[in-house]
Amino acid sequence: MVTKISRLKHPGVLRDFSWPADLPSFGRFNLIYGWNGSGKTTISRMFRALETRTAPAAGEVVFTINGTDVHSRDFSQATLPVRVFNRDFVTESVFRVGGSDVPPILVLGKESVEKQKQVDQLKRSLADAQTALQSAQSKMEDDEKALDKYCIDQAKNIKDTLRSSGSNPYNNYDKSSFRDRAQRMVTAGDKETHRLSETDRDKLLAQQRANAKPKLQPIACQLPDLKALAKTASELLSATVVSATIRTLKEDPALSAWVRQGLGLHQERHVNQCLFCEQELPHERLSALEAHFNAEYEQLMQRIDTEIRKLNVAAKEGAALRLPNRAEFYDDLAVEYDAAEAGLLRAIESTKKFLHSLVQLLTDKKAKAFERLELTVSPPCVDYEAVTHLNAIVHKHNQACDNFQSRVSTARKRLEDHLVSTALDEFQRLKDSVSAAKSAARKADVEVQRIAQEIANLEREIVEHRQPAEELNDDLRKYLGHNELCLEIKDTGYTITRNGTPAQALSEGEMTAIALLYFLKSLKDRRFDLAKGVVVLDDPVSSLDANALYLAFGFIRERTKDAAQLFILTHNFVFFRQVRNWFHHLKGQNKKDIGQRPARFYMLDCEHADDGDQRCSSLRRLDPLLEQFESEYHYLFARIYRGATAPALRGLEDNYVLPNMARRLLEAFLAFRQPGKSAELWQKMQGAEFDETKKVRILRLLHTHSHGDAVVEPQHDPSLLGEVGSVLKDLLEFLKVQDPRHYEAMVELVSQPTAEGDDG
């Protein structure tokens, strides 16, 4: 139990309250009476902070709970179960959703209200998340279309490049084929190995377009060893003949050759006569000629002639060589063949020229058999592998003939890989974009599902905490005294109808009624043990008419009687009287020892602070007049009488509540004296016989310094500060003049001593 408010500091009227030593501690049932502005709401908010386990929004408090002081900063550690009904609870428990064109939906209970607010916020978040999801899905679809179109375009390019007549798998090449190959290449990470140079690409293109061709014969040709020929020619050129030479022949090579040939004819025919002139040849001349052209000479000439013939044969063989036509090769080998052919032709031409040079040198040597000659030419640099190179190409061609179909297939495959590799960067970019878009869409979808699930969970929790509409409707009819309002279940809350049609607005009293009914039902919540809990009600009958007030009291009494501790704060005297009478009849309430009584009675009294600038309120025992009499009128009369007859008054600031009390006292008096008049206060005063000047003073004070049943700050009018006491005396005089017997009886009553120490 809460036994004391040991200390309360607050910016409002409860500025710095400490529990008085002579004030009885709280009991099980506690009634606190106080006018508006006296601090009831502040006290209820401190209890509400204890309920919510949070520090108060303003001020600080220390409750004494079961003998232990608990500071508001430590409320988070408190374990005492508390339920508070006050203005904040009403605001939090009746939650209005929708615009003026939609029937209002109400959700009862702070927890449900907060959850409904979360639902509404989540629904807005859900709309944003769904928009984000749609955007992500649209982006994903666009990216997938872009990737799909790219695959289609690349597949078409490959198909157009590699298609052919007859059976060819590339005739049906499509986006799936391209996508599969590209993905494998991405996975392997080997795109660079499939890139082709422009030359290689052209060769493969030629291969895959080629038609089958016949085989070719290798070139049966071998280039002569020019170095060896040069060596032989050099040896022959440097050789000389020793003989009895004839000077004329030696000096005339042409003549020598002619004579040598003629001598040979004569020797072959065995004639001694000149075959040219038919004259007898002298024997000495023949002997001289034979000596000139001896065997050594003949041998050298024969050797030279033999070498010249050899050289001429070799030269003719090169000139007569037949090479294949480039058109006979597959197109991809044609360029390579051209290079090999050109190399061979250059080698043959170089060889031919060199052989001719050797022949010329040897021919000259024949005329100069008796002289040593030098080889004046060098063997050219000849590619002796030229024939081999050309035959290698022929071999490639023949192999291509043998493996024609496999060769075409391989070319197409390599071309496909090349084309895919060149398109791979853009493919990967588009694929990454699709992956990112899918990831974003998945995340957006997960967020949508998460929010939707959270909304579903919250709505389910709201529905679970919602009280049955039938019970609320039955309580509402009893509470309000009519059945105009009806709650109908809708979504996670209720829609309110008035006489069968949607109620577009609820009065403050109706909202308070619905909130109070919910609060009273919430005391049965399985999470709150009423028998161990503290229940606080602050002005639970605000804005209710008399009939509803009595019904509300019945509900409150029935639903809170089993609470471990009950606090009721009110400014309504009718309700106060009902609660007071209830508490007075509790078992054990008549015990002499206040500490053993179940119920305690208090009031909040607002006074001027000692510094003279601010008003402050304090909790004290209930005034005996309020305790003992059935009417607030007795209390009001006593306060005015005491204020008017006080020995000294510093001014209106010290008695700021007196004008308000005076107005209520006068209104109650005139209502009884003039029951048939419903006019304003000044009109009723006009109908009463009394000094006009005093009536004006009374009305002036009451209109200036009071406002219904609300206490407001007094206006600091120096001309009125000293009039309060005298005006109150005028008011008492007015009452006495109007009903002397009544006045005297009231004076006698309020002048009697009261047992203040026993009021509880």
C-alpha cells in the first residue's frame, strides 16, 4: 500500500509539499476533495508515473510504499501494481481514427491506443514499403528485360555469323545458348583465353564458311647446296694447265676454242687434211696443236663443262618447278600459302641467278685455262626450308580435307567463344544490375512482409485486448441512462452509432463515460491483480449529468470495492457525498483509532505562499463541515463566514478562493430562494430587496474574481485588494436580510466546535 506522499515538488500549485506530521497516513479507501486547480491532476499523474514505471514528465515525488520511500527516479524498479483513471487516461483510451467523412473508430485502452497508433504508422510505412517494392520490382523487370534483350541481340549476332546450310547447331542458336555459355565463362573466369586476334578471327571465319576441297601433292623439289657449288666453281677457277702453249691460241680464247674443237673433229675422224680448206695438215702443226691441248687441259675442260651442265640443269629444274594455285587451298590457308610461295620463289630466283653467275665464270675459265681466276660472287642467303614450309601448308590443307567437318565445328566453337567473350563485360554488368535489383526487391518484399506481419500481430493483440461490445453497450446504457449510443465492432476497434447512425462527434462526457467503462473493465485484466493493486480515480464523473453520475458511482463502487487500495479524487460535491457515505458505512469505519479505520478523508487546500507571489496547495484533513453535512452549502457558508469575520486580511491574494466560493454560495442560496427564476445571477439579485450599491459591489467582486467552479489567478487591482473582507460582509448581510432565520441557524451551526481530530 501507498501510505504517504512523503514529498512532492511540482511547477504547479503543489510546489513543495511534505507530508504533515499530524496528517493520518493513507488507508485502504481514500477520498480526496479539491476544487479544480487545487492539484488533483498532479497527484493522479504522479500515481500514473508509478503505474507506467517512468519518471513524471514534470516534478518529482516520493511515495512511502509499505514503509519504504520510493523516489520517482526509481519508479522503473517499482513492483506495486497501479491503475490510474484521469484526464490523461481519457485522452489515451478513446482514440479517434479517420476524417469527418468516415464514421469514427474508437480503440479503448492506452495499450490498445498506442498499438493502434503503431498500426496506423505501420500502415503508412507499409504504403511506403509497398511503393518501394513496386519500384524495386519495376526496376528488376526493366533490368531483366534489358538483359534479355542483350542476350537476344548477341545470340542473333552469333547465329548470323555462324549459320550455314545443312545441319548446323548454330542455325538454332538463341538467347539461352548465349546466356548459358556466358555464365559458364563468367564462372570459369577465362574470357581472355577466348579472345582472338583479328587475323585469327578472319581465319576461323574462313574455315567455317569453306566448302570441301581435294587434296594436293607435296612439292618434289630440293634447292641445291649453293655453298658446295660455289666451292667447286672456285676450285675450277683457280686450276691451271701446264703445256707447250701456242702463243696465238693462248692470247685469243675464241680462236683457241675454235681450234680445239676442230682438232677434236680431225682426231675423231682420223684425217690429216684440213676439214676447212681440205689442205694437207703438216705433221708438225698437228703435233704442236696436240701439245697445246694436252690431256691435263682436256681434263680441266671436261670438268668445267660437266660443272656447267650441272649448273644449267639445276637452274632449269627451278625454272620448271610447278607450284599449286592458291585457290586450291582452303581460304584460311591462302594467306599463309602466299607467304610460303613467295619465300620459295625468292629462293629459286636467288638460286637461279647465282647458278647463272657460276656458269658465266666457268665459261670464262675455259678460255683462260692457263690462268688462275677468283670466284667473284658469293652464295646468296637462301631459305632452304622454303619447300618444307610450303609442303607444311600443303599438309595442313590435306589434313583439313581429312577432318573437314571437325575443323568447321571447331572454328565455329572458337568463334562463338570469341564473340561471347567480347560481350561478356556488358553481360556481367547487366546481370549484376539484375542481381542488385532482385536483392533490392527481395529486401523490399521482406520489409513489406515484416510490416504486414507486425500490423497483423498488433491488430490481433488489439482485438484480444478489446472488451466485448455487448458488455460495453450494456454498461454504457446503464451508465448514461439511455441507449442512444451503441458500440459496434469494426476492424480493431469500435464504430460508434447514435440512434442507429454513425456518430460523427462525441461529447466530453460521452468520451469520459466510455473511457471510464473501459477502465473499470480493465481492472479484471489478467495482468492486474485487483486484490493486490492500487486503483486511482481522478474526477471520474466529470461532465456527467445527475442521473449518469449516480450510475457511475454504482459502477465504481461495484468494480473497485475489492481493490487492495483505492484513491478517489473529485471536485464534484454530489459524487463526493456518494463516496463519503459509502466509506462511512464500511466495516470498522466507526473505530475510535483512525489507524484501524479502512477509509480516510482528505482535501486539497489552495493558499497563498509565504513569499506573497504564488499560490500553493497542500493536502490536509477534510474540513469537518464537509465531513459532517450532506450539503456543500454548509462548507461554503462556513468559509465565507470565517473569511468575512477574520481579524486581519492582507488582501485578495490571501483569499483568492473566496470570490469563487462566494459566487457558488450566492447561486445556491438564490436557487433555493427563487426556484422559479432561471435568469443570470445579476437578474436574480435585481429581484431581491437590498442596498443597490452593495449589490453592485458584490456582483463586481464575484464576476471579476470567479469563473464558474474553476479557480483562476486574481487580477491584482489595488482598488479591490482591501474590499474583499467588506464585500464578503455585504454578502452575509444580504443573506441575513433575505432570510434572517436561515442566516442565524447557519451562523450557529458553523460556530459550533467540531471533532476535527476524529474526522479521519
